Amino acid sequence: MMIEYTDEKRFTQDQVHKLFDSVGWESAQYPDRIYRALMGSSTVISAWDGDRLAGLARVIDDGEMLAYMHWVLVNPDYQGLHVGSGLVSRVKERYADYMFLEVMPEESKNAPFYQRHGFNLMEDGRALQIVHAAS
């Protein structure tokens, strides 16, 4: 199997929905919003097995100093095949000139994955967020 990576936003809403659904993310319930969010994101790097969307990483940036990697997800059929590492490596390459590349894993159990890729836990940081009910 040969995984191909691209930063072209050539995925369809249906392909994105299937990917988010495959990992059981609650946001999969909002396929139209996810698709619009991806299309409006600074960078989306996607991983493909032929015409099947195997994974993606989404980054929001300010064009100069800060890039925030918000989503990294890999279809369970492709987990363990270094697809996530391939996505993160390409994001790191793309943002090598930025002062800050940040990620906030939704689950702390995923922190070691990012640490293996050179990310450090913030000394005294805590993630904070406001969640608005979806409409």
C-alpha cells in the first residue's frame, strides 16, 4: 500500500464524514460544518490510499508566528501504519519557520505521540475552551 499525501483540498464532504465517523468523533454529526471548516482552514494535509481518504491534519495559522494543529485523525484501518506520523511530519515541515507550532490533543493519552514528534508539554499550561451547543 502506497499512501500519498497532499495539501490540495480535494476531498469531498462525504469522504470527510466517513473519516470522522470512522474514529467516532462527535463532530461527525456535523458533516457540513466540518467540511466548511476544513475548506476555510489555513492548511489541510490529507493522506490517501488511492481514492480513499486515510487521514488528515488541519492547521490554523496567523501567517507568521503561530500555527495551531487542531485535528489529526487516521481511519482505524490505517492506524499503526505511520500515517499519523506522516501527517505530523509534513505539518512540521510546512511550519518550520514559525515561532510556535502548537497542538492540544483532545485526549491526554495521545500526548506521547506528539512528544515523539518533538512537541513539549507546556510547563504550567492548561487547555481551556468554551463549547457552544451545536445548532
